[in-house]
Amino acid sequence: MRDLARVAVAGCLGLAIIASYATFRIWEQGQRDEQRPADAIVVMGAAQYDGRPSPIFAARLEHAVALYHAGLAPRLIVTGGKAIGDRTTEAASAKAYAIARGVPAEAILTEDRSRTTLESIRAVGDILRGNDLETAVFVSDRPHMLRVLRMAADDGITAWGSPTRTSPIETDPPAWMDATLHELGALAQYFLVAGEP
């Protein structure tokens, strides 16, 4: 029993160390704004309400549109499918939002089938390769950036992150903590079974 207890304690300590390091990496990547000239700016989808982006999604879109108008890339890729009962997709609401803010429709590419980050990244990779685009700046919330960039790298995309700093979670510590815990679980699942919740 004593040996089992020691193994259990060692296992718990090991998990705590891994979780602490992963939390640090999530925070560290979220602090970096790696914006630079690229072939495309990619906005990771989030909830929309009957064609109106949620506050979290709108913050991502505002940042991406600002990067586009700054001349960072000639193409904007918007992502996200629809949940059961939705009348439109995240990508369609994002495209309308960007057009209303001066992004030409012909500059926007859409990925409108995904329901998870991994599905979005894989579809974006196909879009990039299908349009002879090689590099992308990804926009999302700060806690999300580490997972987005890891998945993009695994898909062969040359990617950098430029997180929005105006997301509602920035001023909501419980929401920030919840997002970080979600990322820890999603990263663990991705690394262990090449999938995600």
C-alpha cells in the first residue's frame, strides 16, 4: 500500500507539473502579437445569434478587419458552421460583418462547415492550399491561441497569432479561468487522441 501511495503521489505531482507548464504556455502565447505580412488573415469562429456575431466573435472580427485595413494580408478567411436550429453560419455572419466594415466581398474566403477548432484548422489548410496561399495570421482570443497555432503547425500551415485584446473575457476573470481550463482539457485530448471536445 505504501508503494501504491508513493506512485499515486508521484503521478499527481507529475500531472500538476504538466498542467502548470501548459497553463504557462497558454498564457505566454496569448501575450504575443505576432502580426506580420501574410497571405491571409484567419478569424476563428464563435457563436452568432441569427446573423449577429456574439460579443466574443465581434471582438475577433474587429481585430481581424483592422489587420486587413492595415494591409497585413490581401485575403480574409472567416470560419465556422452552424449549430442545430441556427438559420445561418458563423462564417456567413462574419462575412457580412466584415463587408459592412469595408472589407471587399471578393477578398473574403469562407469555411462554413466546421463545429470545432480542429475541423476549422483542417478546412482552412485546404482553403489555403487550394488558393496557392502559404502563410496566415490567426485571430482568436488569447487563451485559444496556443491550441490554434499548434493545430495549424500540425496541418502544415505557416502560421502566426494575433489575439484580440478586446474580448469580453479580458475583463471577466471567471470567464478567463473557464477558457483556460477548457484549453487545458482540449489540449490534453488533442495530444492524447488527436481529437478534441
